Amino acid sequence: MKRILITGAAGFLGSHLCDRYIKEGFKVVGMDNLITGDLKNIEHLMKLENFEFHHHDVSKFVHVPGELTHILHFASPASPIDYLKIPIQTLKVSSLGTHNLLGLALVKKARILVASTSEVYGDPLVHPQTEDYWGNVNPVGPRGVYDEAKRFQEAITMAYHTYHGLETRIVRIFNTYGPRMRLNDGRVLPAFIGQALRGEDLTIFGNGSQTRSFCYVDDLVEGIHRLLMSNESQPVNIGNPSEITIADFAEEIIKLTGTKQKVIYKDLPVDDPKQRQPDITRARNILGWEPKVTRQEGLKITYEYFRNLPKEELFKDHKDFAKAKA
């Protein structure tokens, strides 16, 4: 039986990947240090024979007994509030952690896919963003700890591929949403929904003309699976090219939630990207992949998930979120 290690297993994306590979018939080894992950996301898997969980920080030496055929490296803080709270850990998990996992893949003769991000493009000067665009990143700005960590992660992964002949895959993930997201993690979609559910005004940073492109989690997981099973070693964008301004997106959330609150505007954070839209030509041509779930469909599912959370979840980390954005 195929056996896969998924790091960041208790996080938003990691937990959905655990579900997918259980369904695919893999034995799944989940690993997470729980610095941003939550065991609630995978508690439904804990009693399964084909699932095991290791509480471990991949920035330290990683040992997994037995055979591994595949590794998915998704251990990383992935929200702006985390960059401010744990910048050193953010850097370490994509540098030391990736190094450790590449070494493990080499020893186990396993194929490894690492989760990169659209943030490698920084505040892009090319639109939409193609994989051959090198980016516009400020290495010493507040977002640099995440952006440059991911750029290094791609570089060391490709080095292991070219020097050691290791089977590697690199996915560049664009904005993704769905059930199990953290409400108060600083990202625009859960921030808007959380504010609506708490009866707060929706906060737009900047003038609202900046754009994002939102991909539903099931579509993303399908794209990742196809990339893992492909022969493509170059980075591949996985995201939804349906672009929308933040101002228009706020109006969509207001309509969806029926909130009576207004939209307020605050200063744009330093180095916040003004445009995000993936060019998914490579994914279409190589993987035969493109997103299927419309934003309207995905938002309805996501809103129902958040609306049914216990009331205390609406205010979890809320003060930290407000302080980070002040």
C-alpha cells in the first residue's frame, strides 16, 4: 500500500489533503506541531487504521519509521497575522523544514511535493502571473519572512531535483478558501465573514481596487493531486483565475450574509500585493485541470460552515487580529 507523509496535517489545507489521500487508499501519516493547526480538523481521522498522527516540528530532524512513497510538505504559517506573531518560525519551516523533508524523501526514495505560494510573485509587475515571472519581492519588508522563505523553498527543492535526481513537485497556491479556515487569521475572506457574523463593519485596507482570485479548496486539492501524480518538476500555478476587486468582493459578502454593516477603509499594509490572478495555462495543458466550483457556490458552503461554528469561535484570536492590523 502507498504511504504518504503530510506535514501541516492539522491545518486548513493539510486536513483536506489527509481526507483526500485516505479516500485514495493511502496510508496517511499526518505531522504537525500545532502552532497554527488545530486537532479538531483531523479528529474524525484519528480512529482510522490508515491514519496516524505525529506531533512534531519539521524544523527539527524528521524521522518516520517504515516506508514512504510520497511526501506533501504543507507545514507553514500561511496568513499575515502569523508573519507578525511568529516570523522566525515562518522562515525556519520553509528553510530548515524543507531541507529536512527533502533529505527524508531522498532516504525513503519518495516523491515529494512542496507547497509554495503566489506570494513568491510579491507585488507583481506582470498580470496575470505566469510561472516564468520571477516576482517583485521586498526581502526586508514585513511580508519578506514568508515570501522569501517560499522562494528559498523552491530553490532548494529544485536543487535536490537537479543534483540528486529526487522526484520533486512544486505547487504555487493562490488564494484558497473553504471549511476549516481560521476565522481571524488576517486573510480577507474569513475576515469579511467574521466581521459580518459579529455585526462589525467590513474593513477594506487600501481603496478596494486591489484584486484577488479565490479558489475553492476541493478544486485546489484536485489540482495538487494531479500535480503529485504527474511528471512535471517545474512550478505550477493552482488557483482560480476569476479575478475580483476587494471592494466588489465586500459587496458579495454583504449580500451573502445579509449584514447591515457598512464598509470602512483603512491604510493598505506595507507591500500588500495590488493584483492577484493566476495564469493556469500550464495546469490546463499538463494536468488537464481547471477549477469547477464557482465563487458563488463555494462562498455559500463556506459561509454555512462559519455560521454554524460555536459562538466562541467567532471571537477566537480576535484581539490579536485587531492588534496586528492596527
